[in-house]
Amino acid sequence: MIHTESFYNALKNADMDFFVGVPDSLLQNLCACIKSNSPAERNIIAANEGNAVAIAAGYHIASGKYGVVYMQNSGQGNTVNPLLSLADEDVYRIPMLLIIGWRGQPGVHDEPQHVKQGKLTLPLLETMGIQYEILEDDYQPQLERAAAYMKETGCPYALVVKKGAFDSYKLAAAEPQFQISRETALETIINDIEPDSFIVSTTGKTSREIFEIRERRGEGHARDFLTVGSMGHTSSIALGMSLGSNQTIYCIDGDGSFLMHMGAAGIMAQNAKSNLKYIVINNGAHESVGGQPTICLDISVKKVLEACGISKVAEAYTCEEIKAGIAMLKEADTCAAMIIYVNQGSREDLGRPTISPENNKNDMMKLFLG
């Protein structure tokens, strides 16, 4: 196992001390170490992985140094365009060190949304012509080879990280800022929305908590589309559902997901019918992958949504305000929204959905199509 802080220091000693990326559960110890030891301007938590690659490219052009881009392998898809049309040797030839968490590694049990990406992690790097190594405990020679390759070729280099590679390094626990938990907010929403409405929920703990709330209540799951992957696309899935049906659709998004593809909010606002109700659960963190912060408590999500064209946007900090917000969403004759502010944290015994994604989809389609 790799001593996390020693690896971080080895990167700094190699003059690779500018970090940018999207947090990952397999890299959460490394991300926590970077966050705790790097100045804020040397560790940019990006909106998405393509955003991170572009930032690292600009940093290299201005400084001549190599940026370190960290991500989960699910984010490789977001990097394909800037890696091939910006950093590639046939275009600008821009080096950077990619550190990629290998979810769904073949032979290692993982959640269904990671299985295909785990199989394709290395082949995708090979298809893009990106040299890579699987990170080992004896990592110093690997860092030296990476630096030499980037210097010689001017091309990106990747280190792929297996589950459990880094030893524990914890961020300080977040102090409570608000009055309620996410699970309390979700239960309040489910209590107050129409029983025959549908929910599209974002990836991570939000969908896991919705699943368990339904289990506790002895209710089925066919009206809940649990978006176990596809981070950042929850609102687009919900928009498509609302356009394909006259049923009421509640999209329950997270702040990290909202931020990842914020442009989708404008498309949603300009095209949605009144049957789409948009809710953002905002705790200011990528909680499911270690609690790294987002910027969504530093910007006004409400004003962003209003600027996109959603005229009715409520904010809620308590269960009573959530109930009032749900009443507003029900009555709105256009697409309306609510931002709910909650504390970080979840139950230690929080489980995962026991229904496969495909069965979840099929059960929902039976209700839509009759």
C-alpha cells in the first residue's frame, strides 16, 4: 500500500504541484491529502474532467510545468475531446499527468455502472495513444518515467490506480451548516409529492437514500429512476421523460451533478413543460466520493436557474420550507425549481439498490406505457 502523503510529496519534489480534477472514491485519500496540503489556487476542483484537462493545458502553456489531473475512470469520457483535440501530439502537444481511479477493474467486484468502464479503461487509453502504467507501491521509478516521457514527447501520461492503493488520509469532518440532513429532505419530498408522480434522482447517496426510504415504507421502486451513473446528466434524463409524457416528473439533482454539466440547466429551462419539477439538494460537497467541496455554496444556484429562464425558484432550509416549495412546484404552470440546503453526512449502514439498473428502467417503462 502507498503512503499517501509520501506520494503527494514525491509529486511535489518532481515539480508537479498543480492539481486539478474531479474527486473519486478510489482516490479520496489522495484527494484529501492534496486538499489539506495544497493552497487553494494549486488545487482546482473542476466542474468535470474535460474542464480539468483544459485547465491543466492552459497551466502548462503559461508555466511550462506539468499539471496533475485526477479523476475516476468514469470521467474518461469527458476527457476524450480535449485530450484528442487539444493535448494530442497531432494538435497542440500538451503534456500532463493523469491519475485515474480504476473503478470496475476486471475481477474486482463493483457497482454495475462501473463494470463496462472498468473493462474499457486501459483499452480507451490505448486507443487515444496515451501511455500509461498501473500505479505500484514502488512508484518512484514510475514518476520518473512519466516525467521523462512528458519531457521527451510533450504528450500526456497516465497512472491508473487500483482500489485500495493509498493508505487512509481523512479530510476534517465538515461542521454542520444547516438544519436538516439530505435523507430528511428526501423523505419530506416523497411525503409531499403526488403519489403517482415519477422521480429521477442523481447518482451517489441521493439515489441510495431514496431506495432505502421506499424500502422502509414498503413501497415499490418503479416510480424512481435511480441514476446510478451518468453524473451530470440527471436533469437531461428528466427533461427527456417530461417531453415524452404528460406525467409529473420530479428531478432530484445534487450540487456536484448540477455543476458538472451546468449548460444542461439552460436547455432544460428553455424546453421543459410544466410537468417537470427540478430540485437541487445542495450540501456544497462531492460527498459520495469523500466530501471534497464544490463551489455551489459560493455561487447562487438560484440566480443561475433564474438566468436560464426558470421564473419560479424557491430555496429551503427546513422541512416546512420544503413543504411550501413542493406546493409551489405543484401549482406552477411552467418548469419550476427548488434548492434545498442540507448538511453533509449519511447513515453508516446506508445500503445500495438491490434492483439492477435495467430492471429499474423496465419497471418504470411499464408504468409509463401501460
